[in-house]
Amino acid sequence: MNEHSAGGSFQRLVDLTRTLRSSDGCAWDRAQTIETLRPHLIEEFHEVLEALDASEDAGLRDELGDLLFLVVFMAQIASEDDRFDIAGIIEGLTAKLVRRHPHVFGDAVASTPDEVRSSWEKTKLEESTHRSRRSILDGLPRDLSSLLTARRIQEKAGAVGFDWKDISDVLDKVREELGELEEELDGGDEERLRDEVGDLLFSIVNLARFVRVDPDQALRQTNLKFRRRFACIEERFADEKLSEVGLDEMDRIWNEAKDADGEDR
């Protein structure tokens, strides 16, 4: 699709959204506010993630469309209250992207992804909307998953040089945290155990970052894999109580399901 047709399609979406909000439009759409759309935004975001997990382009296209509609919808509501409009959103985004890519649109040099991220974070700190922040870690959304928050904290700290130099150091840290957790297992101190589990998880996220694996996506895939294999166990023993089947028999079916996935580990 060329630039002009994309622009025309977007304008039709904006016009359609305005019609839906008009007096001759849809009663449900007219009744919405930015706040009432919040749960729909969260739902659509997770549906995009599910489409990504499924690796189906048609589904992903549709879900991204739903997400885009909510952005346009919220902008339309805001424009009716003279707060901002979709054009302002686009203009602000365009200016920000140019500003945060001085290695593309200016004279700065950043030839690797890590150099680009470091430049991005430093440029953000110079922006007026970020000058009031006392820490480079300020501004992370409260609703981010704990795994994603840990990753973003590490990325932001790493962008200013507070980072491990080599993956071997990261692996040593993982082993260290696992050892500290093992030492607390017999202690019975729930708070200390929680702290050590948190430290271990944080170090695992760091390891994932070093090997360029999204820890949240990795865990999502493992969850899906577990559910798929466990479903095989439930199907095999559908006429029996699982609690009475026994671990050995369930593990046998699990391994069959794992072999069917093509895994030998």
C-alpha cells in the first residue's frame, strides 16, 4: 500500500469515528468517555499479544486495527472537549521521533542498538516533559507486568552505563541468587524467601535481556506450552480423577506430548 492510499484510509477512519460520535451516529459510541474506554484498551492490547502468539497475520492485522480504532476514538472524544485531536497526536509523535533519532535526522552517531537506546534515554531526559523527573527510572507505567518493569528498569540503568559488561557476569549473578535462595529454604522466614525469589527473578530477566529474549513473551510461550501439554493429560484421563492417576502416568503422557512438539529435553 502506498503512502497516499494509507493516508486516505486513515482519514476515512477518522471521519467514520466522528460520524459514530455524532447525533446521527451510534448511541453506544456517543455514551463513551476516555475513562470508559480504558478496559477496552487493555483488552485490545492483550488480544494483540494473543494474535502475536498465534503468528497469524490476518488475526494480527485485525487486532491492530481494533487497537488503532481506540486511539482514534479517544482522540475524537478529546477533540470534542477542546483538549487535543488526532492531528496533534501525530504531530507530537512525529516531532518526538525526529528529536529522539539524532543519529538519523541529525549529526549524532549511534550505529548499534545499544548505542541507539543509550542516546534515546539521554534525549528523553532533556525533554521538557521529563525534566521534573528525579530519576531516569521515573515514568514507568504502574500497569506494566512485573517482568516487563524489571526489563525496562535494567534497560534504563544500562543506558547510562550501570550494567554488566559480559554475559558470564550475568550468569554468575544468577547462580549467586539461586544459592542465596537455597540457603533460605530451611529458614522458614517468608519475607526473606520472597526477597530471594524476587532477586532470582530479577537476575533471570537480566539474563534474558543479555541474550535479547523478551522475558514476558518467553514466559507467555511457556505458559501456552504447559497448557497444551497438560490438556493432553486431561484428555487421556478424561474418565478418571487426575488426583488418583499418579505422577508417573501423568508424566508419561506429558513426555509423549513433548515428543509430539519435537522436543527431546
